[in-house]
Amino acid sequence: MFRTATATFLAVSTSFYFLLFTSPPKSYYHSLYISDSLSDNASISHHLYILTRRPHVAGTEANAEAAAYVLSTLTSYNFESHIVSYDVSLTYPVSRSLTLTQPHQDQPITFNLQQEIYDGDPYADVSSEVLPTFHAYAKSGTVTSTVAYANYGRVEDYETLKEMGVNASGTIVLARYGKIYRGDIVQNAFEAGAIGAVIFTDRKDYGGGDSSEGWFPDSKWMPPSGVQVGSVYDGVGDPTTPGWASTEGCERVSEEEVEKEGYVPLIPSLPVSAADGDTIMRSIGGPLANEDWQGCKDGPSYRVGPGPGILNLSYTGKHSISTIQNVIGVIKGAEEPDRFILLGNHRDAWTFGAADPNSGTAALLEVAQRLAKLQKRGWKPRRTIILCNWDAEEYGLIGSTEWVEDNREMLSLRAVAYLNVDIAVAGAGFEASATPQLDELLKKASQQVQDPDNSSQTIYESWIGSGNSPVIERLGGGGSDYAAFVQHLGVASADISYGGGYPVYHSMYDDFIWMQKFGDPMFRRHTAVASIWGLMALALADEEFLPFNYLSYALELQKSSKELEDAVSYKGVKLSPLFKSIEELTKAATGINNERKIYAPSKHNDYGSKSFPGIDDAIEKAKTLNTVESWNIVQHEVWRVSRAIKHVSQVLRGKLT
């Protein structure tokens, strides 16, 4: 008995001595990071409640107060924290009106364009702070015309209208939200000859369809008066400082020059509710729309017009040079302090922003809290971790882009990876997008975290479902704050979330009550996002050899290049230089997976992503023009991409030619 007790005492003493006088391995801290002792969904809930108490659009006092809250929280964790301000061009609504005149009616219908407060709304006291529904950077003007319905306003939808014998030129287009970026909806309407655009929140997509569940606050669905607001700017960053930071006294281009560049719409537009969309739809005659263009079965039949109803749309906006605040927190690396792992989320919201974006802000503060707890237990990252809370993302990724432009040279030399969370939680189901070299890291992190909706399995197991591998999407162009890092700097990047689209998106009903009742009642999904986000950051910050996998990158390029063959081979475009460069990359990546890649959007879908965007856009243009010169441009783009891939191979090999 005595000998057993002595042995136990010696074992415990030895373990205590080891912990006291030696540093545990990094893996010990990584495991500790996701333990129940460090995670805190009550803290996440509290952060979200504070951040969403008032509407906080970029450039407003309320958003500056939210920035101060984030800064004070990071400072309380003893991180080196500061605010970086920029003076940027934002737009706000001054006046707007929409009236509908129908044949055989004495008086026109004047829409009130208001989102209604519901009975018992706890935010009724600050509802007056919600901006009138509008499109940021919409063109000011007044237009009057008949209405043509264009489904989701995609390029292919206008092709369908042509096939039906319908000409949208000179009309005001009515389109429904969904499928593509709202700025592209307006731009496509302009290119079709329309003089204005009205975009409505269709009940089929956002209001629960034909269900009898009702709407928020009784269910998760958008109320009939709910309106999705948002930007229609087709660029990134402050439109008046293209390519450089909006610092005090900087050079600016004029609004006229911005308009010439084609990044802002040239026709006025307004967002409207499902109820207003229904009313307008009932005024449209003409051919019956196809079945896949129809709305709810208990709603009006959707016809394409034009007319006979006539809309008068008037919008006036103002441009304002407004101050925005990025909040930056730094955990300095102990061995490679000049190598940066960046985590980012934006803070500004069109209204209360419970899902978009402050579920992500709350998760970012949870990551910060856990890392602070690790520091107290002796952990020091090998590389520097930078926590970034961006401003003015909703207007066009402005805060993050200005910061990248301001720090371009430093970041191009030192940034290792950027991990983004925009909407951390909008519902059930883990989703991720990334540049390919981060695929394996994403999978590994998801295998270590419990599924918040099913404790018997990991997130990875629920993510793969019935398949053999999870679906990892590629990063689009204008989706979120990763854009500047991916497209300006070529930094490996990822974006993660729980739940995809959600019904009350960009409306005044995206509040704490919606999240508490429908998005994440126990805040376990928030905790899960913080776990995966932090695990990825820890691996990138601490592993001696960066956990990149470039072979998966090369294999994806091989697949994408083969898909081009059918599109160009019949026009004599040679893809052999592209195939050869990818083969060289595959060989180099087999030996070393340690460099980066740029993804970019297609011009006709700002949310989408292409492996070869330049080639794809050139092909689309060549199909329309069908001239020898246009197909020569396609060949030129093939050579350009081939050279870029060859340069990556040279970097991976680490040898000069």
C-alpha cells in the first residue's frame, strides 16, 4: 500500500515538475483551445446582444460605438489593439418614392416603402434609426415607364425574354432577389436597355413559400413588409480612391470619373418588399412567365409584360465622405513575428445585423477570449496572429480593402493566410469556401470539433453527409472581406459559416430575437465556428511547416482546364500552353506545397468564382461578337494564365531558370 502511494506521489510530482519547468507542446494548447473549459457560449450571446442593440450602418455614431466596444474587449484581453480610421465615400438616402398607375383606376398606388414594427418588438424604441430602404450607390433620378418582369435578372433571363418576344428596353425592370448579386441585377437591366430597376423580396424565396408557418416573430420567415437593402456598387474599396488608401488629404477621383469606370449603376433602382412586389406583379400583363419564373401558388400569376401598369420611380441619394473604423488586435509571434496569420470579420450592418455580420463579430471575440486564456497558461504563437474587425463591408468591402491598400507592401511580404468569417451563423449546416491549398486544413479542423446539432458526430462527419468528401466552395469576387487578400495580394484564404442564406437577410428583422429564436437558440453553432476558426489559426500560427497543400490546387486546375476544351477547341484556340504549365505545377506541388493562388469573380456574377476568370470572360465576349479578333483575345488570356501558373511552379521549386 505504501509503495503504491509512493509511486503515485512520484508520478504526480514528476508531471507537476514537467508542467512547471518545461513548456507543453503546441498540440496541448490546441486541444485545450476546443475544451469545454475555454469555450463560452454565454459570452458569445452577451457580445451579440450588445453589438445589435442599435442599427449601426457604416459612418454612423452607433457603429463607432460598436467599434469602441470591440476595441475595449480586445484590450481587456491584453492584446495590442488600436483603431485605424479612413475617410471614405459612402452614400445615404435623401428621398425616394414609388407609385403605380393602372388602367381604369382613378388614383395611383403610392407605396409607403416602410418595414413594419411588430407587436412587442423590443427594438421599437430605436426603429427610427433604421435607414429608409435603399440601394447604396444607386443613381439618383426619376423615371416613368411600363414594367417588364425579368425573373432574377440574370443574363440568361434576358435571353429567355428575347425568345418570348419581349423587349425590356425603355422599361422599368422588376426582378426578384436571389441567385446573383443585386448590383449585377441592376447592371444587367441597364445593359438590356431598361431605364430603372425594382428588386423585390419574393415570398417564394424568403417568405416561407406556400407554407402556413407565418413570419417573424412567429417563424423565421421574412414578413411581407420586409425589404432586403444593400449596395449595388460593383467594385471593392472606396470608389473615389481606386488602388490607394483613403487616408487624410489623399487624392480622390470625382463622382463623374467613378461613373465612367462602370462600377456604379447608370439607372436608378429601389428594393421593395414581397407585398409591394405582389402589387406591382398584378399590374403586369403580357405572356405568362415560365413555371420556374413563377412565385407562390397562392399569389398572383407572374407575367412578363411590358405593362400595362406604369411605375414612377424616384430616388435621390447623397454622397458623404465619412469616417470608418477598423479595429486591429495583435498577438505577436515568439519565433517568426514578421509572418502574419490574419482573422477577419466586419462589424457594420444595414440594420441590427444579428446574423450579418455580428454573429461573426461575437465569434471573433470568442476566439480572442480563448487565445487570451491560452496565453495565461503559457502559450505563445510561433507566428503573429492579427485579429481584424472591418468597417463598411456592406458598402463594398471598403474597410478591409483600404487597410490592404494602406499596408500592401508589408502584407505582400508577410501575410501567410487570411481566415474570414462574415455571417458566422444563419442556421444549420457547416459551409466553407477556400483557396485549394487550405482544403486539408479545413477538413482536419472540422474533424476535431463536435457537431453542435448532433453530439454523436463531428462537424466533418455531418458535413460530408452521404458523400465521401465535404464540398468546399471556391471564393467568389465580391462575397466578403477576403477579396482584397485573395485578389490584391494572392494570400491563401478561407471563409466559414453555419447555415447558408437566411430569410431576413439585410432587413430590420435580422435582430437578436431572430437569432435567439431561430438562428442559434443555444449559441452552440457560434461556439463551433469559433472552434474551427481558432484551430485553423493555431495550426497556421504554430506548425513549423505551414499546412498548405498545393497538389490539390494543381489537380483542380487540371479539372478546370479540361472543361475549357469544349468551349474553345472548335474555334482553334490552343490550350497546350495551359496544360503544360499545369503539368509543371503538379510536379512542383508534389515536392512542396508552400505558395499561393489568386481567385477572381466573373464579371456577370460578383458572388461567383472561376479558376480562369480572364479566360471565361473572354470566351463569353467572343461568343457574342464571334469575330477573329475576339477569339484571338481568348488565346491571349490562355497564354497569360499559363505564364502565371509557370511562375508559381518556379517559386515552389525555389530555383532560378
